[in-house]
Amino acid sequence: MKKENGDRAVGTKLAADHPAQVVLARGQAYYGPAELFGRKFMTGYFPVKNATGSNVGILFIGIPMEVYYNSLQQLLILVAGAGVAVLLPVGVVAYFAIRTSVRPLEALTATIHTNSAGNLDGSIPCVEKQNEFGAIGRALALFRDNARARQTLETQAAEQRQLSNDERARNDAEKRTLDGQIDFAVNQLAAGLARLAQGDVSPTIEIAFVGCLEQLRVDFNASLIRLQETLARIRDNTASIQSNSRAMLASADELSKRTEAQAANLEENGGRRRGNHGNGQIVCGACAGGERRRIRDEEERR
């Protein structure tokens, strides 16, 4: 169908007061005469629905009324000329002639119903014809191709949404796993520090951490081992100091005993020299006794 200026009528809007509006709103097809672009047509309007059943467009078929009337007029002239005797054969012939002429319209109508139901896999009839039926067929083919493209886009969008949801779910799962690993590492380190605060430096963390958290465990264990080695050296040094102190104490005792023995011997020898030497020995004995007490005090403080 063409407009007054000769352009093909595609994408035109149905008038708000058109009687087909009510029928199409119910999702039904409308058939009836109509005047379009200055010409009268016998028309058919078919609703185009999406996957949810809502109307998204209208397909239109129109046959010029002059063609329709011309066919009827020719049939009437033929019947009148043949007479009553040949009325029945002529009627049969006319019937089949009309059926043959409108058969493409029936095929196009069936295709419209099929496409409106969402089945876009079938072929479009009459696309090769160079008449009104061919133009309708090519318009239907264009509509089918556009509908297929729209379905493809909708499918791709749904797949993309599903991929996004799957990716979000994977990210959430990975985050929960990482949070659990961090909690485990923190709890292990906290337990180790608590033992360390209580003076227990022997146990290290033997359970490996995951990923970069493993370096924390390695560093903690290394620090703990260094602390153990330092404490061991301190214990060894303390033992050595104690041993040296005991040796010094024994030497002082031995010196004191020797001094006392020498003083006793000198006293027995008597004389003036005895008194002088006795005073010196008493002083030496007192010095030795003081040294011994100093060493013992240091040992007790340790």
C-alpha cells in the first residue's frame, strides 16, 4: 500500500477512532472496509504480540475495493451473459477462480498468525511476486527478520545477566573463603601471642596459612625461634656466672682457712714478733672473711 505521495506506507499509526482499535485491544484480528490515503480498501488488521502476550505492533493487509468490485462485476457480467443454463458451472468456475485469487491472501494471513504467536522459523509466502501480495510478503519477511534480531538481543541480554549473576556469586564465595582464611590466621596468631604472654615460647604455628598469609606464620615462627635461642643463651650465661661465683666462693673459703691456719702457727711461735704478726694476720683474716661474705651476698642476689 502506498501513500498519496507514492511512498510505501510502513510504520503508520492506526487512528484512535478507528473501529479496529477495540478489537485489536482484545488481542483479536479485525476485518472490514476502510478508507486509507484517499482510497477504499477491504482491510485486515492483525495484532503482533511479544513473549508476555502484550501488543507491540499491528500487521495490515489491504485490497483495493476497486479490485474487489471489479472482480464481482466481472463475475456478474459473466453470469448474466451465460444465462440460467450455465449459471451453475459458471458459479463453480467463478468460485474456484476467486479461491485461486485469494489463496495467497490466506497463506499470508496464516503466516501473520504464526509470526504473531512467536514462531519465526517458517518461510514467508509470495515474496517473489511482483504484486500487492508480494509486497505484503516482503514486508512480513522484514518484520520476521527484525523480530528474530530482537529475540537474539533479548537472549544475549539474558545470558549476560546470568553470567553477571554467576560471577557475582563466585566473587561472594571467594570473599567468604578469604574471610575465613583471614579469621583462621588471626586466631592462630592471637593464640600464639597469648601463649607467649604467659611465658610459653616453645610451640610454633605448624598449620600452614593460605596465600600471602603464610608469610605471617613464617615470620612469627622465625621470631619465636630467635626468642628461644636468646633465652637459651641467657640461661647458659646465667649458669656460667653461677658456676664462676661458686668457684670464687670456694677460693675465698680456702684462702680464709689458710690465713687462719697461718695465724695460729704464728701465735704459737710467740714473742714480740708474734704480736705484730698476729695483728696482721687478724687483719688478713678479717679481709678474707669480708670477701667471702661479699661473694655470698652476690650469689644470693642472683
